[in-house]
Amino acid sequence: MFLFDETHSSSFSEFLASRDPDRLRPVPHVSAPLPAFPHGTTVLAIRFQDGVLMAGDRQGTEGFQVSGRRIEKVFKTDAHSAVAIAGAAGPAIELARLFQVELEHYEKLEGDVLSCEGKANKLGQMVRGNLPMAFQGLVVIPLFAGYDLTRREGRIFKYDVTGGRYEETEYYATGSGGKDARDTMKALYRRGLSETQALRIALEALYNAAEDDVGTGGPDLVRGIYPTMKLMTGDGLRDVEESRIAAECRTLIDARRERA
Amino acid sequence: MALPYYVSPEQMMADKAEYARKGIAKGRSIVAMEYADGLLLVADNPSASLHKISEMYDRIAFAGAGKYNEFEMLRKAGIRHADLKGYTYSREDVAAKSLANAYSQTIGSIFSADPKPLEVELLVVEVGQGEKPNELYRISFDGSIIDERGVAVIGGKAEALLTFLKSRWTSAALSLRDALQLSVDALETVTSQKLGPDALEVAVLDRARPGRTFRRLTPGDARGLLNPP
């Protein structure tokens, strides 16, 4: 019936599991290799003086084919946090969606938002829940970034397949081009970056990842497709306007052309 | 052998209704009102942490009067229902009508089957998107559901409040300030006491906001609206 009073928890995924266990059950084990399916590639987060910036390229890759050019990999999860996904696109997008409902559900039931730390831990538990699927090759690795309202600073958390949660104090990137993006950020990062500086470093990192990693897509000037970016500060989360990203991309490409 | 007392169904229902009505009348009132940019909810509630008004979904709010533990249980069930539906289908498929129906069914069956009826009265309101009109549903302790227009009132001295408001609320073109002032006037008149912003719980569903439209007004916000500098 309508009154589900068997559950007293404020967690939506626990409620969903008790109501409808099949919904969250991993796909049945098959011994044959899975056919090719889309993967998300490079996402990153970088801290700056007012908070944290999160960005992702737009390409989905399926084996040696491009499966999508306009994929969105950075998802707003509440007013002060976002999740970026890399790995098996289907389960990753589903995880981000469930996590978003999870945070909103808690906020509405409790009348309070979860702490930044609390959100990061919850996401770790959800990643661990995906472990049986990871054994079958459906690996989901999110990156979590949020503005911590008590500490008044941006925070970045990375995860491993077992749900292990590690905080990064400066920047991080994950996905197939993650290493290339991290190398770029390592060279350019310093403390107390301004918003514009952080945005430029993020674009530079994604551009280098796209150059060296076949799975990552660079800015597509012909179709007008650019990386997406979200900024989280004390005022909340906002998207960086596409026109601003496009202008910064053109500046970056012009600078590269002069160098070549 | 002692026979159990016979009580006629009419008598049993009348007793239950009287019991529930008494319980609800002891509490304080809540007003919901359409204004130019959405829906306003005002509760006479001295507690800053135990809420009577709550966000339910993107464009839907909930208010409960009567016994706190009972409407709190219903509020949580409603949020679970809404989030489950929105997650299964899509956010736009969550509607106040379906929630109000679920409440009506649940409260109605408890009223007729359980020895103790729920001492609650609920409001489920939805702010329309674009040209869609707002919806205000009032659900009584016996599960009856009333589709209100413009103004809806629950709890405490609901009838006196509604009479007061019906004579003064003219159209949904009221500004937020005027709507809040009218609600406060109504609550002060029927309770015959002064209600400062600290004794009020105020929230709006703001028609123009994208996504989640629910917003609480702090006592400071309410003070600013009621006593402009």
C-alpha cells in the first residue's frame, strides 16, 4: 500500500531495494563477453579560490567507434555538488541519476541537506554496490565534487571500483584520458587560482587528453560542440555558459596554432 | 455469556468523525493561497524546526495539520511515492492529483477499518507550469478530497478562516507581499492574537523557478515583506 512504514531510513536506494529488489539487482552473470557498449572518457575536477570546477569532454566511445558526440558526463546532484562519470556509460548515468534522487530524497525527508562528507560517503557505498557488475566489465568510476558549506571550500573525491573513497586536495581526472589530463593539471596547477584560470587549465587538460587519448573528443568547431563545465561555489552550482567555453576554446586553439 | 455491545455503523462513524474533528480543531491553522507568481503557504507555527509545510516534489508542496506523528508519517510516505514515481518514469510525471488520490485512499481506509481514525487534515498543492492552472487539494480525516480554487485552509479554526479569506481574496493577481499580509491578517483575526514573523512558517512554490520550485521564507524574509523599509 501507500504507507511503506516498514522502512524508517532516509535513503532512497535502500527504500527502492526493499520495495523492488529487482530494480537494483546487477545484470545476470553471462560467461560470453559483452558486446561493445558506450564508454564515457575524460572528466576532471579542479579547485580554485572560490570553490571547485568540474568538466568533461562530450564523446562516448564504443570499441573503436564514436558512439556519441554530445554526451553529458557532468551531472548536477544538488545545489552544491556534482558527479562526473567515466566508464560504462549506461550504468554510470543510472548511478548519477540514482545519486541525485538519493540526495534530494534525504533533503526532503530530513529537512536538511547532507554534509559534503556525507554525500561523498554515500556515493562510495553506491559504487561498492556496483562491484558485481564491475567483475563483468561494467566498471563505473565517478568523480565527486562539491562545495563544503561548513568548511567554505570546494572538495574533490575520487573512487575505486570497490567503493574506496579518496579525497584530492588540488585536482583530479579520471577516464581513459584521465592520465593525460592529470599531467597537464600537474604542470599548470597552483594554489588560489581564479575562476578563469581554473577554466583555462581545465580546457587545456581536456584538449591534451583528446590529443593523446583516442577515446576522448576535443572541441568540435564544425558542429559547435564544446566540453561542459560546472562551477560550485558558496552561491551554489552553476553551468559555465557555452559561449564562454567556446570563446576560451578558440583562444586556446589559436595559441596552439601559433606555437605549431 | 456476555454479548458484545451492538453499535450501529452510523453511530460508529459519527463517533470517529467527532473524535477526529476534535483532535484537528485543537491544532493551529495553515493557509494556502494563489498569488501572481505561484502558491503561498503560511502556517501558524511557533517551532522553527518542526515543520508543517514541506517540499514534496519539483512543483508540489505538502502541508499537514493535526497530530504531528500522523501527518509526518503521511508526509514521508508521499515523498517516497513521488520520488519513486519520478525515478521510475520521469520528473514531469509526478502530479499532485495522483498524490492526493493516494492520500485519500489511505486515510479513507484507515478511517473505516481502524478503531482510531487519523487526526489529520492535509493540503497537497501544485503550481502550474506555463499556462497550466494551479491545483489545491484538501484531504480530510475521513479521506474525502476537495479540489479548492484560489484559497484553501486546514486545521484549527479552518471554517472561520475560510469565511474571512473568501470575502477578501479577490484574484490570483495578488503580489507576494499582499498575499502574505492577507494570510497573516486572517490568522491573527481568528486567533485574536498578534503573530510576528517568528511565529509563522512561510513557504512558496515559485512558478518561474526551473526544477525545484519550493522555497522557504525565513522570518527575516517575511519581516522584510510585511514591513518594507
